[in-house]
Amino acid sequence: MGLTAATIEAELVAASKVGDPKADTLVSDLIDNKEIDGVNALFRTIGTLKPGMDMSGLPVRLAEFLKEAAAPPPDWSEADVKAAESFFAHHHGEVSMLQGTVGLIGTYLSPTGAFTLRSTGRLGGVEGPGRRLSQSSRLFVDMGDKNAMRDGSLAANVTKVRLVHASVRQLHKKSGEWDYAKWGEPVSQKYTTGAACVFSAQILQAMGRLGIEVSKDDAKGFMCSWHYVNHYLGTPGKWLLPKDPDLVTEVWQKVRDKEWSKTDDGVFMTKQAIDFYKKFYPPGAHDAFVAMVRHALSDKYADMAGLPKSVLDIAAGPLSAGHGVASGLGGGLLGGTAKKATGVNPYKEVLGTASKAFNEVQKFALTHDQDDQPQMHQELHDNR
């Protein structure tokens, strides 16, 4: 694509003012005609999205939108699919857990993102953590499905999220209360690609901090998967996440401290998430889990998010120091049954047990009230 860190950074201001015109036009009309609930119900019938598929059972304007949206990224190849599949074959459990924790919390560190989520209905309200984890988990789980990028199921679910984003933009626009001068466009192209950076480059960095070895080829595959997702979220080519993990990481490290900061909204959203996770872990296990997430983010960003510190963080020190190793999350405090193990990843057992336990968190999020589909909003409820 010929992009450099400098050119991508220069595009951020422009991207912050742009939504998704085609999706916005469709969703604005659906809202005005009070058809959102009906289309949300239809979402359950759209399990795949492929060029040329039969959409005769859908409303004409929705079918036309989906037919156009079905086109793959213009530079997509079988090699990209295989590279993505290789990454998830090696790291699906760990990365799914990290995306659902470090990744989601990272999106709360964007002041605009946290404000938008908190002020947008059920995603930011009391039901927020489970609701958002449910919709995100569907994406994280699908990304690791070997056939997801071949059978169109991932494309379908990401396109539904694209329409959810459009509903957020349109409801804020119709409310007349959104401060465009301060915040730019709600769920702008800048925010969409920025979130993709969080869920890709930031997660790769978190994996490194936790001692998870990711080969160069697998890192490329992971970035390819987010290039694919970013495309189906409706991002035009000039702002599409590149497939090069080194370039994306370079850009992300340049802009992260300009885009991330501590806000009341971000701390509120993070606390909601941590309290939600607490339902699934015993007290000591939850403390070990939070200590691991803190280390994956680094103290600097964990403090921005308001993640609590505890005595367990002493045991969750640098990997090279060979600090305490948990004998298992369910066994109580990290360090309570710890042993010294120089040269051994002190997070290995925590990661393994946390990943398995987080599968239960995701399963709950996906099956609670049988709501595992992205859902658009018909009304805006401010829970601030």
C-alpha cells in the first residue's frame, strides 16, 4: 500500500471526522422507520456473507448493502488466510482471553471510545460488560475458527458489528447532543482502526510481556486477520490496517500516548469489566488474574485504566527475574504456593488456567439470554 508511519499518523485527524456513509444511510432510514428490531431479528438468519449469495429473503435495501459489503479486501489472498489460521492454531485460547481483557480495557483508554460506550445504551450501562463481551466474544471465537475466513461466517458477523457502529453514530447525530468539535464523529474511522490496533499490536505486545513466544510468521498472520476484520467493519483502503505487524506496531507506539489517557469514563468501564469477571473466579484466583492483566498492559496503562494493585503484583514481576509461579489460579493467592523458578515463565500456569476459566466467561456471555448476535440500537440511553 506504500504507507509509512508518518503518512498513517497524518491521516488520523481526517479519519476522526469520517463515519461510514453507506452504512449510516441505511441505518438512519431503519431508525426513522422503526425497523431496527426487525433487522436485529434478521441478523440471526444471516450466518454467512459471500459474493453472489442469495439474499432474496431480506429487505431490498439491506440485501443491496450486504451484497456490496460481501466483497473481500482487494488485496486478500489464500496465503493470508493460511497465515491467520496458523496463528490461531497456535494461540487461540490465550489470545481470545487477552482480547477479552487487555483488548477491551485498552479500548476504554481512548477518551472518545469510553465516552461513546458509556453514553450508548446497554453497551455502556449496567448490562455493559456482559453485553459487550458477548458481542466481542462472537468475533474473537469466530476469528479462531479454521473455516471462518472461508465460509463467510466471520465476514457476516463483522458486518453486523459495522451496522451496530452505524446505529451508534446515527442515534448520537439524531440526539443533537453530540459534541462534534470535541469528539469528532462517533465511532469514527480513526476509532475503528485504532481499536483494531489495540486488538492486534497491543495484544502482541501483551503476549510478549507474558512470555508467550509468537513467531514472525504467526504475528503476520494475526495482523492479516485484523486487516480482514477492519475491512468488513467498513474501513476504506486508505485507513485500512496494514498486514505488516512491524509497521502497525511502529504506528501504534507513536500514537498510543496521544490517544490514551485516564478518564472517569474509562475507569468506570474498566471497573465494570473487572467486577463482571469476578463472578467467575474465586477471590485469590481473581486477584491473580487481575495481576496478570496489569502486567500484560504494563503499570503505566493499567494505572490509567484504574486497575487495582495488590500484594500479588509483587509476584507478577518481570519474567526474567524468575519470581513466584502460581500452582494454579484455583489454589488461592498468587505466591501463596509459589516457588522460585529462574528462567521459567512465571505466568505459564496462570495463563493456562486463566484461558480455560475465561472460556467459561465467554460461554456465559454468548449464551446468557441466548443473545450472541450484534444488536443495533433503536434508542439512545445515556447511563452517565
